[in-house]
Amino acid sequence: MPVFRAFSLFGLLLFSGLAGAAIEVTGPVEYGLFSNPRLDLQPGERVLGRSDPAIEQTTRVPARLGVKFGVRYRLHGKREGDMPLTLLYLTPGVVTPDGQRHDKFEVVQKLVPDSVQDVMAFEFTESHELVAGDWLFLVFQGDRKLVEQHFIVE
């Protein structure tokens, strides 16, 4: 009888649309430097620009204030109420002014079904963020890895 219950539960999930309804990355994943005017920024300053700036494809990132780098991708199959995305920024060790070392920054991002593109980016706005080394960007939905991109900050 327990086997029958397991199959019944699976069938219920399958037909209710809860099983197998996973979002997928479609098309190419764009990665690199987001275009912005080359200004001499001071700590804490940011450049506000277009919502979909061009991306210069590269994995090499200059450690300079105002530099924004990351990935832009398209997700297919998003629905209202889906499990959110988890964006993991693995760093070579950012030490904040309070003395805390951060090897990881984590952002939970609600899915927006109407958005055409999704973005994961990091902008250097503070001097302590300018850490050379390997930065790894990961996008997950639950336990499923959707996007992975390495950058070398120099």
C-alpha cells in the first residue's frame, strides 16, 4: 500500500503542475563589464544609467570604483509564486570597515514573470570592495544551478 500512496502523490503533483515545472535559461548568457561613462568616482558614488546597458564580454575586471560587472540572462517558464532565485557572489575575501571578512554575499531575488531579462551584477562603490582575485557568480533556484560565471578582478 505505501508504494501506491507514493505513486498517487507523484501523479497528483504531476497533474497539478507542481512537478516538472522548472524555469530554464534560454539563449546566450551575456557576461562581462556593463558599459558606463568612465568617470573618476569617489567611494560611495554610483553612476545611474540605462536599464539595459551594453555588456563588453570579458572575464577580466579592473579593480576600479564605478566598474560594474556581471551576467544578464533570460529565464523561460517563470510564474507568479515560483521559488525565488538565490544569487551567490563568491569573493576572494572582501573585508568591510568593521573588520568582517566576506567570502560570500547572498541575495534572494523574487522572480518577476513579466521581466524579459534577469541580471546579476556587482558594482565597486567602496574602496574596501576592490579585492583582486577570482570572483564566482552563481544563480540558483532552490538546489538547481542555473548560471555560473567566473571573473578575475585585477
